[in-house]
Amino acid sequence: MINPSKAAVTLLNELGWREPSDMSMEDIAWSLGLVVRFKELDGSQGRILMNEDDGIITINSNITYQPKINYIIAHEIGHSQLHRHLALFNDSEKTLSEWYAQGPHEKEANSFAAELLMPTELFTRKVKNKKLSLTLIEEIGSYFGASKTATFLRYRELGEFPVMIIFIENGIIKWKSTSYDFPYKWLSYGTKVPPYTVAGDYYYRQVEENRPAKVDAIEWFPDDYICQQNENAKLWEQCFPSTTNSIVTCLWTA
């Protein structure tokens, strides 16, 4: 079985890649014999059709956000490097997002895309000894050509602060993921956003904070045993819109 992250690093090394300005995702695709084209796709954001030697990546022409385009191309390149024996992959918002992706092929392509867009060694250097905030995430994302969501998810793996990332849709918690060292784990899916939080301000009071704010950890984790032992614990929180009816909120230790 091919390790997706190692495969991405190997590819970048073979291409002589050192930083994002060296080659765009489209350049990398072309170097692999993959043609990138744009056309309207019904119910799909991107797809790849491939044979043994080359292939065609098609991006939905309705997508104009360049970081999204970069991620789709990186994801489809992942399929080309990891799953060449399968001729066609058709990817929607759900297969491209970490909170909806199902099945090993999509998760492997997502892991490959994360490493291809934001290689571990360079990402780690960029965030080292820097205070976590949405501003930092935006700066790092801009450097790599990645979205805020993708960059925060990468920080979860490689950053210095313990962090939890929560995906919320229509005011309901749908998905969460933490760094290994985040102290609180117990947060139930399908529950409503706690009102006295930054995400609560966004949903219930239409207030969007432009900088991290401290919140009581117990507001997010009332059922977590560790949190119950320290009811005065604080967390930093900041959130941002993901789609028209969803947000991503990020918690990290104060």
C-alpha cells in the first residue's frame, strides 16, 4: 500500500519543488501528463479520467476561488498517483471535504492533496514560534495557495498549539477533529452550538469576531470529565464561514 503523504513528497522532490512559487498545481498536473480543463459539471466539483500514461482533470467552471481549484487539482493528482488502476473518479463537495469524505480512496487522495499543497517540512517552518490566530492561518494559506479550512486542518496536524476544529452546519455540530494533545475530547455530534461561545455569537446574534476571543471551556465541553475538573479553564476560539449555511470554528488552548 502506498503512503499518500510519502508519495506526495516523492513527487515534489522529483520535480525539484522547493516553494509554491516554483510550480502551480496546474503545472504539476501537466508535468504528469494530466490535462486540466474547465467545464460545467452537474453535481460534481472535479473529476479525473485516466489511463496508464495520461489523463484529463476536469474542474467545474462555476468554481472561481483559486485555493479551491488548487485543492481539487491536488486531490485529482492524488488519484492519479495512488489509484491509477481505477479509470474514473468523480468528486463532489462531500468527497473533497474531510468531514464528509468516505472510503479509503477519497481519504487517501485528501491526505495526498494536503501534503502536495502544504508540505510538512515547509509548513512546520512557517508556523514555528508564531501565535495562532486566523490572521496567521490566512497568511500561511495565502503563501501556499490554500483555503483557511485546509490550512487550519493542516495546522491541526503540524502546529504547536493544541487545537480542535469543528464543522457546524445550520447551527448543528457535524464533525470535529483534534490535535493529539488537545485536552478535551467529549463533544457530541448532532448537538446545537453552545450559545455563550464565539460560534454561538455567530449563529444566535449574527456577530462575527475579527480576532480570537477567550471562552469558558466548559461551555463547549460540559460533559467532558477533564473539563469538569477545571471549570475555570479558558480556550481561544475563532470561527469563519465555510458555505452559506455552515461555519468552521477553531478552539485552542489559552
